[in-house]
Amino acid sequence: MSQPAVKINASDVAAPFSAAMKEYVRTELRGIGPKLVGFLANDDDSARKYAEWTGKACVRDGIRYELREVPKERLQEAVEDANRDPEVHGILVYYPCFGTFPSFYGGTMDDFIRDSISIKKDVEGLCQYYRGNLYRNIRYVDDERTQKCVLPCTPLAIVKILEHLNVYNFAQPEGEHLLGKRITIINRSDIVGRPLAAMLANDGADVYSVDINSLYLFRRGKLIECTETPEEAAKKSDVIITGVPVASYKLPLSWVSEGTVVINVASHKNVDEAALMQIPGVKYVPLVGKVTVAMLERNLMRLYENFHMKPRKMWQ
Amino acid sequence: MSQPAVKINASDVAAPFSAAMKEYVRTELRGIGPKLVGFLANDDDSARKYAEWTGKACVRDGIRYELREVPKERLQEAVEDANRDPEVHGILVYYPCFGTFPSFYGGTMDDFIRDSISIKKDVEGLCQYYRGNLYRNIRYVDDERTQKCVLPCTPLAIVKILEHLNVYNFAQPEGEHLLGKRITIINRSDIVGRPLAAMLANDGADVYSVDINSLYLFRRGKLIECTETPEEAAKKSDVIITGVPVASYKLPLSWVSEGTVVINVASHKNVDEAALMQIPGVKYVPLVGKVTVAMLERNLMRLYENFHMKPRKMWQ
């Protein structure tokens, strides 16, 4: 008899990480957690909300948090100051700041700011250094393999959710935990869809990456052109992840097979929830934000241990 | 009375660098220069010619050179092998290999290969780490400011040519050697025009960057939208650098004021040479390739000193 669909609350996934952080700060760091500085350089309401929300979560878990509001013309300098300041252990910028305005560098100014954050302080794991290592499946900062790279927060949150749902098979060796799994990701942004595809492919999955114009198969660091339609790819997938940033997009439910894990990472609901919950065996995660913040804290602690603690300790 | 135009031979600029390298290898390194590995992964005739040409120059100057021909499917692995090999001190890939084929990473596969080269071995100075430092005007690899970053070879060759022609004013402090100079660059590629604009702007110049669709002013790390036409920008420039990769493009000579330095960095001649030489005081550099190769050798030596010599020596 088939199982009913279930809905998974991100809080259940985030809670153990948050609790472990709190306990670690209390016992190992004697109550003085690392310091995260957030930069707000816009009038964007949702950026401000995200800033308040990350700040509260950090303080709750024992992390020192300071929000610095700067005019965008001063942002780059302010980030460089924080890069150099030994009292700052992590830096987070709330985008968008410049929107699509181009930079000297070639990409947008926001891309440039993102790449300007020191690798010792990039809690989002999205600067060029960590991106480059992620795509090349280089998992350590150092040749001795003692200091792990940080990974981008939202994709890492999805990994932790998939671990929580036992999609990861830890009986298989490292790099093969997702062997035999097919995963469709409807989003190929440089912030979420693409790094997530890389991480899941690095762990052995076949990842179908869907955007508005194309479908690629990512497998172990290689991009493979494929002839399936997005519908065919989704139907044979164990996991479907949607990240379409428009209110009008809804995942066609004919694409979802019984027993599929469906994760909505977009700020809009990409799924007709009531109808989805009629499909037997589906596991549905409507929101991932709380896990993302937990991963941000985790990245902060990893950076703190890699680059600030002497002697270094190994947390998680 | 106005001076006649003169034509400058790149060999004259390159020769002292080449001679210094040869002498340094002979005396300081007892004849055993660092080892450069070139990767050829295509059937492109001009790539093969460039490979032969760099190889000959290296051997002439005491650098050990090995050309490795690999199928492009094996290129990434071969580059990673060379990254790890302590006997290899520099890596050079002859592009194009994959052309415009996209990578997992987001850019092209050629971009991805470029970014995969270790910062300890990237003689072209074009991997993301050195690019990022260049655009942020970070001139050293280390916090102690003892190990200088390498800079991309072709843009660096232009700098050396401008130094040779006394456009640089070394009476002014570092970062201001080009203060008061206006320079127009007709090319905004990620390989030549854009990093060159950054380097010249880092040294204090106002740089007009022209491409087919737009004109920007680059000044000290900032991109400024401007209202001049390319003709107006060129006319008031002390230096015009052309890098248009098509045979049909010719720089309109009405854009060139008396006394201008004109440098052709394209493989095609972007200038009607006979007519240009009629403009009084013009200094014209028709080819830069020999200086580029000298800079490649110089980068190799800098990487060797930064990351391989113990105790480190300071060469140049």
C-alpha cells in the first residue's frame, strides 16, 4: 500500500545544527562566539528583513552580529576594511546593492563585491575562490587536507535536507553517496541552481539542470548535452528542486512520480501544494530558509576554525 | 618644428628582459632554469605556431620547456596533474581548446581550464585569483607584501612598452605613474583589453574603453559611464591601443592627434601604417608578441621565486 505524502518543516532540519552551535560556543568558546558583520547598502525591504532575521538567529546561537549600513558607493571600501579587520570573522552582504550595474571587472558590481570578500571571511561561500574549488571538486583549502572549504549556504542547506530525508546513502564511499540517484533542478543561477548541481554531481548523482532555454545533464564535473525533455527528466528523478523566482510558475504535477522528494527553494511557491500532497509517497519541503541560516552559522564557525583559532580545533 | 613619426620594434623592448633572464639562469640558477609545460589540445595552426615560438624563446633563455599534446577530453586532468607535480613550475595552455562549448561552471570550458591552473603555476596570470587581485589593485600574494602577484602577459607587455616610451613618469609616486594621461583602448576582452584598462587605471590613467557597443571611462577601479564618442576620446588620448580581431577594421586616422603613441595588439593590422606614419610625432608599435613572451618568462620566474625557491630570492 502506498504511503501518503508528507510535508517536512525546515525547522526540524535546522534545529540540531543550531543547538550544536549554541552548545559549542557556550562550552568550547566560553560564550564568546565569532563575529559576523552584515552589510546593508540598499533600501530593499526583503534584504532588510533577511538582515534582521539572520541577526536574530546568530545572537540566539551565541554569535556576535553587527549590521553595518553603508551607502553603496562606500560598500567596496567598507568590505575591504572588514577584510583587514582581525576582529571580524565573517562577512555577509545583503544583495542586491547595485543590481545589474556593470563593474570594471566584467560582471556586475554585485558580482564584484561578492568576489571581493576575503576567503577567510566569506560565510556565503560564493566568492570566486570557493566557487572555483566547488566546480573542480577541491574540498580542502590546504594541501594537507585539514581545512575544509566552505560551501554556498543555500545549496548546502539542500544537501542537509537530502541527508535528513535519507536520500544520501552513507553506506557508499565518499563521493558516491548519491550514486544511482537522479535529481532535477529547475534553476541554473550562479547562486543556487548551478553550484547545487555541482555539489550533487560531485556526490555521484546524475543532475538534470533545467532553465528556460536548455536542459543539461551534469555528471561528475562534466556537462553533457542531453535529448530528454524537462518533463522526461523530472519524471525519472528521485528529487525535484524548484527555484523559479516568479509567482506565476507552477511545477506541472504530471512531472512528479510517486515517492519523489520535492524541494521548493524559490521565494515564491513553485508548487500547488494541495494537489502535490495527493501524490503518494511524496516528501515536500516548502521552505529552506532556516536551514540556510544554520549553514551560514556553520560556515562562519568553519572559517573561524580554519583561519582564526590557534591551535585550530575541528568543529563538525 | 614637429618630429616625424617613428616605428618601434618590439624586439628592442624585449631584448633586455630576455638577456636578464638568460644571465640570471646562468649565474644564480647554475644553468638550470624553471620548467614550463605547454599544453596543446587542438589542431589549430596558429596555436601550434605560438607553441613552437614560445618553446624556442624559453630554451634560448635557459628555461626548460616541455610541450604536452593531449586530446581535449583529457586536458583538465592533465592540467591538474601538472598542478600537483612539484617538477613543473609553470603551465601554459594554448587556446582555443573547446571554443565556446559551455562548462559546468557557467562560462566556457576554456574559461574553466584557465581558472583551473594553480596560482603557483599560472604564467599567463589570467586565472580567477590573479584577475580578482588585479581588478581590486591587490599587488601582493601575501599579507607581508613580499610576493608580488603576476600580471597577464599581453597587458603587461603593453605596460613595458609604455615604460620604454617614457609614457610612465617614475618621478611620481607608485600608483600615480600615469596620472594626467588619457589612454583609449579599442578592445574590452577579458584577456587583453579589460585587464589592461584595469592596470593602466590602477597606475593613475584615465582609460577610455571602447567596444562595439559602448564606451566607458575606467578610473582607479571604478567604471564611469561617459558621453564622449570614441572619436572624441581617442583624439584627446596620449595613447591609443587597438585590439580588434578582424582584418577589415582600420583605426580612422582622423582620431589620431599629433604625438600620440599607437600600439597595435591585434593579430590583424588595425592601422593603415603608411598613412599613420605621416602624422607628426606619432610613435607606432605594430606588434607586441615578443614582449609578451618576455613577460611570460618573467612571470614564470616570479612564480618560481614566490613558490619554489627556498630561501626565496628577489628577481627584478
